[in-house]
Amino acid sequence: MELYVNDEKLDVTLENEKTVGDVLKSFQQTCEQYNMATVAIKLDGKQIAAEIFDNTAALSITDTTKIELTVISQKAVEESFNSLHKIFLDLAEQLEQVPVELQSGKDSIAHKTIADLADALDKFCHTTTLLALFPQVYNGFKIKGKPLADFFSDLSAVLGDFKKALESKDTVSIGDLAEYEIRPRLQAIAESIDEVSHGNCYE
């Protein structure tokens, strides 16, 4: 059997492991000791989806079995998450200038801010999915008392209106949405990240 972790081959010796599931269980115990979690599994070059995991786990280990695991550490998630604090605060300030920039012919600057906002929200969504891997730290994480699903549902509606305003070049609506709807939500995200970093995310 060959075992790769983050593309690095490990020198492993099987003890009582007979199946793929045995190997994964043993590796998971090691991960927990080092505050790490597995985020992707490949068996013999094939990505293993959740719906076929049980069947895959029951397969016997052979000399030619190749298991490739992608793992992430709690520290890496924390660093990625905490880096978003300043990004969202900066974007909150930059958004205030978008209507002025559009009115004064500085469209490229305004469009960059909007693109940066989209990138930051995409990174935030990706990072928050990783939080679930470390419930001992991030269990109960909310934004302004709202579960993430509810917060993003509200934000999506606002961003939809913002997109329509941009398409119609309605600078009044753009300004109102940026200042009174999007900006406070970005600040709320930043505040919640700050609370988590200080260990205050629990109810």
C-alpha cells in the first residue's frame, strides 16, 4: 500500500489495518492529535465522494492500493479566517467611494473594489465551510446573532439589488446599498472574526 498526504509519500507500516476504512480511521486519530482534518480522499487515483465512502471504506488493502489524502490544519484555517478581518474592514471603507468613482469617470477603480468584494466573499464562504472541521473551536459561530446560512441569505438578496443598480448605473441606489446595506454587513463579518480570534464565539 502507498499512502500520500498532501502529495507527499509517507513511509507507513500496516499493523492490524485490513481495509481502506481501517487505514483512514487510524490516520484520522493521528490527525486529531495534531489538530488537523482530512478534506479530500483519492483511492487509486479516483476522488472518493461522500455517497460512495462507505463502499470504498470496506475495500480490502492490497500491495497496489494507493491512498491520497488532502489534509488541512486548524492553524491554517485560523490564519486564513483571521486574514479576512482587515480585508472586510478595508472593503467597507472602499465601498463608500464607489458611487463617487463611477460619477467621476473612475470606473476601473470602482470595478476593482467590486471584484475584490466578490473575491473576499468567495474566500469567506470557502473558509467558513472549513470551520465545521474544527467544531471544538468554531461551534456556534454566528454573525450578529445570525447563523451563517441566514446571514448569507440576507446578504445575497442585497447583493442582487446591488448588481441591478450597477447594471443600470443607478449611482443613488449604488450609494445607498453600499453605505446602508453592504458596508454594515462587512463590518459585522469583521467583528465576528475578531470575536472568534479572541475566543468569544460561544453562546
